[in-house]
Amino acid sequence: MSITEYRRWFLDAYHRVNLVERSLSRIEAPLSAGEYAALLLLLGEKEIRSSDIAARLGVGKSKASRYLSLLEKAGLVERLIGYVDKREKLFIITEKGLACVADADRALRPWRL
């Protein structure tokens, strides 16, 4: 990829992220793109560790913890205590979280490829 192609790719990606952020800010429970991504990781999972969310999103543990804390305060996820290691933080998506994902999916429909 040439530098010109890379710059074009980057600007296109940046534009798409801004469209997503704007759309997610207008739903009933406004989300950042990172919070939405964390919710998507929880879909279909029985439970997931916060460190696994960080790794799968490619962010630090503190950023993932921030996302999960905000989602928990909004009632979109629930925190569980680890079964073996009581220090471990596990998360599950709540019914309200599932409804929020559906709302976000509708808001993002115009931007799907």
C-alpha cells in the first residue's frame, strides 16, 4: 500500500468511526464505540473476564475496566465474582444491555457496508 493509499484508508476509517460515534450518542443509552464493542463481545457469552475483553478489544486493562464500569452503572452489564479466584471480575450482559445493543444496531444500520 502506498502512502497515498494509506492516508486515504486512514481518513476513510476515521470518518466511519466518527459516524459510528455520532450515531451511538443519539440512542436511548448513549455509548462510545468502545463501550458498544465491549457489549458486542458479551453477546452469546455466558460470562467473560475483564482482562479477556481488554485483550480482544486491543486496549489496556484500565480502559476496558472504564468501559465496563460505565456499562455497569448504566445497568447494561452485571459484574460477577470469579468462581475459583474471588479477585477475578467476570461480566455478563443484562436484558437492558441486549435492548441497548438492538437499539445501537438500528442506529448504525445506515452505516453498514
